Amino acid sequence: MDKNEILAILKDWNDWEGQQDIGTIRSVYLNRLEAFITGSNQIITITGPRRAGKSYLMRQMARRLSDKGVRRENILFVNFEDPRFTPLDTKLLAQVYDVYKGFLSPTDTPYIFLDEIQEVAGWEKWVRTMHELKKAKIIVSGSNAHLLSRELGTLLTGRHLDLTVFPLSFAEYLLFNKVEVKSAFDIVGKEAEIDGLLYKYIEAGSFPEVALSVKKTEVLLNYFDDLLTKDLLKRFRVRKTPAMKALIKYYLSNASNLVTFTSAGKSLQVHTNTIERFSGYFEDVYLIFLLKRFSYKVKEQEKSPRKIYAIDTGLCNSLGFRFSENIGRLAENIVFLALKRKQILDPQVELFYWKDTQHREVDFVIKHGLKVTSMIQVCWNIRDEKTKARELRSLHKGMKDLNITDAAIITDATEGEEKLNGYTVKMVPLRKWLLAEESAIGL
């Protein structure tokens, strides 16, 4: 590429001659990223699903550095999804760096933000060289967890720190909708507004762009097209496009249900090996998560069905099933995502579901280190006495088996406490549980 072309692109994305849009600040991720950058000399990798906010986070970090005294000339942001960049290879990386140095003349070790780096063939070797020669402090982002971890794990063992960015937590979603909740007192008088936003959060999902858009379905469908074409078909060179699309819709329609690769293959008339391979791809790009059954025996864990969860309930409603008929399953998916955010911030946390031989089931088992710490059941409407008794029986059996004295049932509105022969089960509305859980981990 011509150096003037490169310079024109870089000017469009950097604050050198003005200020770029940095969106709504997401403090928990921004503070964590800042701690990584200032507390180490390692490469920082930011991963997470497409459109979860990684690019805006990098721009927010660049702005914070500038606000704290780093000269704008010492900060470079490069977006490799800009279609004007071509071809995407290490030669382009070298050209971009040379043009930047020639035009800006950085006076100190620059901070270089490389967005959607997986688009550049051979990027990892260039990044490693720059890091080892101490020519820059490098922050990279990508939408493929396996790709980044494999390439960096091979070439940069012990030289990088990882930050995973998810779509909005409920507290962040409220903030994006101009409702700030810092304490229980902030909820008083806002219950109706918060409950209304909770239903929108469940129905339309939690991608930042969706939260701010009036055309939520259109944005979600565009997101799905990008994910399918850029992150799946192109990256993994998939030829069986109809089978992949069918499996995605199958999984999104079965969110919060138990699935096996064999049953999915029979339903779609696709070979089990293909189902398993595609499922791995979906996990790599953060489209789905497969939750294992709790067991102290690894073999039993692996043989049991998985519970399927989606990265976003809005995608389920746009591509999978009807919101009004499945709000309980969607609420369970929301709880899973909240627990997954907790796991991201604390690697010692492990998540499972529990099921016994009598098919009694508990949605979530939370393990911290070597100890099982809690169990959570999600039951949207527990006002029916038979439903309540069934859920309590399952929880009671699970608590006895795993030696847990306290557990919770997440509901739509029911609140209270049940005593079961020395065991305590709290019933907590989803709104209240989400805000308390997210507050506890800083989200």
C-alpha cells in the first residue's frame, strides 16, 4: 500500500487531529485493562464475541492514557477490519508501523492497539518481535478465543495477559439506558422502569449496539451474518454452509436444554463428527457454551449430555424461538451469562449442572477451587405449588449430595425463604439477583 493511503486510514481511527467516539465507558473492563498495561510489560490480548465492545474498550484505553499524560503521538490504534487495508499480512504491519513512526515521531515507547488482529496472516511473529525488541507496548484484540490462545500460547508462552470482554451485564445495560444503580437505595422508585428494561434485556439481548438501537432485530441479524461469514465460514473454511446454519438455529432454539452431538446429528441428518467439529467452532467464536454435568469422575462428565447456552438471548429470539413462550429458558440463559462473567474474572470458578439417576436436576453448580460453594435453580414462575415442590425437591437432593446448606431459586418476582430439614433455599427475583451478583464482582 502507498504510505499516504495508510496515513489517511490511520488518521481516521486515531485522536491525532481530533477525538474519536469512544462510546459509553465500561469501567470494570477499562480498569482491569489499565491494571494489566501499567502493572506488566507483557502483551495484552483482548478476546470476546464480535461486537461485544472490544474496539470501543481499546479506544477508551487510548483516551485514558492520553488523559493521564501520554502524548497522543505515542498512541497508535489500527483497525484491521477497515476494508481499505490490503493485503492483510506482516508486510502491511511493518508498513503501518513505519508510516506511523515517520509521520508522528513518537518520543517514547508507543502504545500500539491492534484491533481484530486475527485478520492479519502471520501477525503473531511480528508482535513477538516487536515485544522482544521492546519497540512498543502492544494490545491486540480478536474474536476467536482458540485462534488467539493457540498462536500466542505457541509463540508467546508467559509473555501475554488475557482479558475477555462479554456483552453488557444488566447493570451496564441499565447504564446504557441512562438508569444508574449504585446501591439498593437507587432501586427505590425505579422498580417499574428497571423491570421494563429487564424484559427488553432478556428479549433483545445485551450487545452494546443493540442496547442503543431502535432497530434491534435488524442489528442482530446483521451481527449474525457477520459472525457466520467472517468468523465461521471464512476462518474455518467451511463448505457445508447449510448444515452449519441449521446447527446454529438448532442450538439457539434449544438454549438452556440438554443436548448431545448424536441427538443433534439425528435431528439435522448431519454426521456426529461434523456436529462436534462445528460445535467447537461455535465455542471458539463465543456463539455458544456447552455446560458439563457435575461429577467427580471425569469420564462421567464427558459421557453426559451438555446444557447449551447462547452468548445472547436476543440472537435466540431473532433466530431461534418465540420470546413469550420461552422466557423461563431465556432467563436461565441470562443467569448463566452472569455466572460466566464471574468465572472470567476469577479463573478458580467452575460451572456445572447437576442431575441424579432419578432425573432430578439443578441448573447450576458453582465450584470455587476444590469446593462446591453454591447451587442455583432458575424457575421463572414458582407460584404454582406443584412447580415449587418439584424445584425444592431437586435442590434439596442436590444440596444433600454435595453437602451445601444454602442455595437459591431465581424467579420472576417471588421472594422469600424455605427451610428444608436444616437446608435453606432463598427465592430471589432475577432483577435483584443480577444487580447483587454484578455489584459483588464489580460489574
